[in-house]
Amino acid sequence: MNLELTQENNGRKVVSRTIVIALSVVCIMLVAGLVGVIATYTPMISDLQSQVANKNSTITSLNSTVASLSSTVTSLSSQVSSLNSQVASLKSSLNESQSYYEEIVSDYYEKLSLSQYGYLVNNMNFTQDAGAVTAVWTGYVEYAGYVVINVESTSNTTLANVAYSLSTRGVSFNYNATVGTSGTKVFPVLPGELTVGISNAETTNAINAIITAVYYY
């Protein structure tokens, strides 16, 4: 009986020992495999980490470049806006200057063609004593031109008169022309002091007259 128990126990010990050995062998194999895997993939992981670090560095550098370029674009946009503003201002000034000079040219052209005019007197009514001379306008004219005098009078002895002087040359001119009871006379004038008048050759009676004088230049 004891012999059988002993043999049974011995058998169990042998089985247990075999299992332990088998498990040990399996563990050793697993450990060896794990070490192999670690040995194989560790360099790969390290290389991938290095690549990731390089990529991250590149991304950081590119982000910095993008930020710098964005700043440059903003600065250039500001400069473009400023230049556009200057161009608009210069165009406005040019247009104003062009308009100004066109007005000057037009003004001088009109003066050269004697197209400008101004009233010295317009439908001026007055009574004049017999044989009197009356100045109806006196002033300075800047440009060469002519004066047109129209008179309506109660006397056929009525005369229109224009006198002007060139003080810089010490020269004076005096023109008279008979207009009668109704007439229009034209007198050339030069720059200087100008007097426009009317007179009559009556000996006793006063006259009534209406005069209009226009200066063309």
C-alpha cells in the first residue's frame, strides 16, 4: 500500500517537474523572442523618432517662414495702399493743375481773340449842359482792346470821347467821334489809364442822353 502511494507521488513529481521545465522553456523562448523583437524594432523606433523630430523642426521652421512672409505681405500691402493713396493724390493734383492751366490758356486765347468784355457803363441816363464835356467812366485797363460806345441823345451835335495815357512812356491819346442823336462808335485802346466821356457842341440848350460803353479785350 505504501509502495503504491510512493510510486504515485513519485509520478506526480515527475509530471510536475516536466511541466515546470516545459513552462521554463516556453518562458525562455518568449523572453528570447521579446528580446529579439526589442533588438529589432528599437533602432527603427529610434529612427522614426529622429524623423519625427526632424519633421517637427522643419514644420517649426516653415511656420516661422510663413509668419515672416505674412508680415512682409502685410507691410507690402500697407506700402501699396500708401502708394495708391499718393497716386490718387497726384492724379487729383494733376487734374487740378491741368484744369487750372486750361483755364489760363483759354483766358489768354480769349484775350488774344478779344473775346472777353465788360461793361464800363450800361444804359446810363444823364443831362448835360450846352457845350459841356462829361466823363462817364475813368479807370485802368490791363489789356489792349477796343471800346464800343453807343449813345442816344436829344442833340445831333453829341460826340463820344475816349482818352487814355501810357504813363510808362509819357504818351496820351484822345479820340472824339460824332454820334449825333443815335450812333455807335468803336475806339481802339492800349493798357493804361482810360477815360470814357461824352460832349456836345450846343451853345444854349442842355441835352439828355443815354450811354452804354463796353470794353472788349
